[in-house]
Amino acid sequence: MASLRSSTRRRRWAATLGVTALAVSGATVLAPGAQAQAQAAMAAVSFPTHCVPPPIAGIPPIDGTTTAEITVDNATPKVGDTVTVTYKVTSPAAGNPVDIALPADIMTPTGKATLGGAQTGSINVTGPKSNPPVAGKAPFPPFSMTGTFTVTAAGSITLSPGDYNIHTSYIMELDTPCTVTNPPAPVSLTIVAGPQTVPNDRAIQLGTASGNPGDAVTVTGSKFTPGATVTLAGRSGAAETADKTTVTADSNGSFSGQLTVSTLGTTGIVAYEGGAWDSSKGAGPAAYTVIDNTPIPANSQKIGASVAAGTLSMTQAGDSVQLTSVDYGQGGNATGDLNAVTVKDFRGGPAGWSLTGKVTDFTGPAGTIGAGRLSWTPSCTTKSGSPSTCVPGSGGAVGLAGATLASTPNGAATGGEFTAGAKLSLNVPAFTAPGDYSGVLTLTLS
């Protein structure tokens, strides 16, 4: 039986960011070495390998086949990001070169992974000194090695297994180097790197924080695009007012302009490049108050009120989901429902939100389940009266790279309450060894 449950509940909050995790476990799932990650084009590959036993073994080189796969911690990095690479050899071409049985924890693997496509080169990978006992002349057991590389180019980057060496430290220090016979080996993983994110350092300051209706306020800005036309606008809550003007940034990206503010409900002032507000090309809002100096009639009282902005948050109905069981020899889809996730957007600003999820590989006593075998069909409902309308993400694999569960767009007025969910399906190969497997599905709200 496959299940999705939490061994520990983890939730982090920050201003407009929430994260919740669900641990994944179950009974009949994917066999080791058979995973395929659709979003990251991940696959186990086999390739001819030439291994040279240590001279003391007195045996000739071994020409065999290595089966391996490569995974990463981030399949959609940006230029400048550091990516951790795991090179897992599930079936080494070589074995214990001597008749003496090797005890546990005396093997240290090292190797290289090969980059291709938009970025070329190699990655040094190293594994821990860890192994089960190996009988004399028996095949070496599977092992994993990890390393990192920094993304230097945007586009599709391929990763292929490369040469590796198995070092044993028992009685003597011995090495068994194995090289790819016809390099490069087949591509095991393709990731897609995006361009480097340009930080928005734009900033504005006001000459005064309040004024009477019709007063002009001085707005100064910095770090805008040199020569750009910048719109100065009043903001009443999440909506812009009719109070607008434009200025031109100088060669240093700075400006100083006067904005006449007449709208009594003005709560702030923004500045942005382009024809409409864009948080990546704008600054603000800077707080500003229009003082209502309308004379109060005789025998009257002026009553004021304010609305305080809240936060973006989420809660989930539970942290355990039980999927249906599948039978050994038949396999199929283990199905279930994601616990409902309630999103409350009480910020009162122009920004929408996005709720995404990603899942780790499923691990168990008989191997691993590829993260790409968990798929979902998202759904989302909007509570009546909410200014925004949520949109469910596209159905498909969740995977290591992640997918969108639900979102709302940016707009002049946003906010509300929403409930997101999904139909879950875990594809199980027919002859997967029975047992409990576990992984973690993490939801992130931003």
C-alpha cells in the first residue's frame, strides 16, 4: 500500500512566505533504478566501462557495463546558482578483485559527472566511506557520490555519468579505476537554467509624509533605469488614484519630481517604469496621508476609521494522506486526495500569490521511487466576496523541480480566502518489491 503521511510537521513563516511539508510513505512502489522524471528528463542509463583491477589482483582489465543515474537538488536553477549533483551507480562494472572478503565501510568512491548543452565541463563527485560487506570476487555494491557546480549559462544543461574510481582501505590501499569506454556516456538528466535574477534596488523617498488636498509632494528616486520614463502615482489601498505624473530618470537612474495629490483616501505613493505597476520595475508604496481639511458643519462630529493590512498565510487540513494500495505483479496507480490547503491573503496590496509543491524521491527497504512518478490534478475554489479569483495549476508530474498547485494574479485590488487541493496519483511498476517507502511533499506559498 502506498501512503502519504507526515512523520514530522514542518512549517515556516515569513511576511508573505509560508512552507508546509508532508512526509510520504507507503508499501508497494517503484523499484530502484527505474525512475523517470518527466520535468527534468531524468533516467537511469547503462554504458560500456573499462575497469582496471589493482595489479596485486593478478587479473586482466574488466570490460563490463555500468548502470547509473544522476539527480540534482534544483532542476530549474538560475545563472549564478550552485547545484548539488548526486551520481548514483546502481550496478558497477567491477567487483572485489581479491578472494579476501571485504568488511563494511572500507570503500570510498570518487568520480566525475559530465556537463553538456548550454554549459560544458565536468563535476568532481565523492562518496562517503560506506559499504556493506563484500564477499571475495563478488560484485561491488551500489554507491552514490555528490558534488556541486555553479550555473554559468542559461538554457538546457545535460548531465552524464563519467569515469569513477573505487578505493578500498583494508590491509592494503587499492584502487579500481573505471572509465567510460566511448565517452560521453548517455545523458541521464537534463535541467533548464534560467537567466540570472536581477535584483530590484529601486527606492523612493517623499519630502513629506502628509499634506492637504491639492498639495504637491516631492518624490525622489534612485536605482531606476537611466533615461527611463517613471510614473509617479498615488495609491488608495491597493488601487491607484487619478493623481499621476511622469518624470525622467537621469544618467545615474535618479530623479526628483512633484506629484500633486488630491484624493482624500490616498495611503501611499509609488513610482514605476512602464505603462502599469510592476513590482520588479517599481518602488513603494511610500506612506502618505491626505489631511481632510473639509470644514465640519456646526453641531457635527467628524468620525474617522482605518483598515490595517494583514498577512499572506496558509493552513492545511491535515498532514497525512493515505493512498490506495496496489498489488505486486500488477502495479498501477495508488490514488488519494491532498489535504485541503486554505490560503488567506489579507495584505491589501496589488500582488497575487503562488502555491507550489515539490516532492522528494520515495525511499524504502527495496530501493527508491522517482519523484516524477507522483502526479496531481489541482483544484482551487474562491470564497465568495474575495477580490481575487484563484486559478488551479496544470495537472501532471510534481517531481523534484516542483509544480504549481494554485495561484492568483496581480491586480489593482487583490486578496481573499481560497481553498486548494489536488487528486494524487503514484504510478507503481508491476514488480516493485513490497515494503514501505517514504518521501516529503513540500508546499510553498509566496
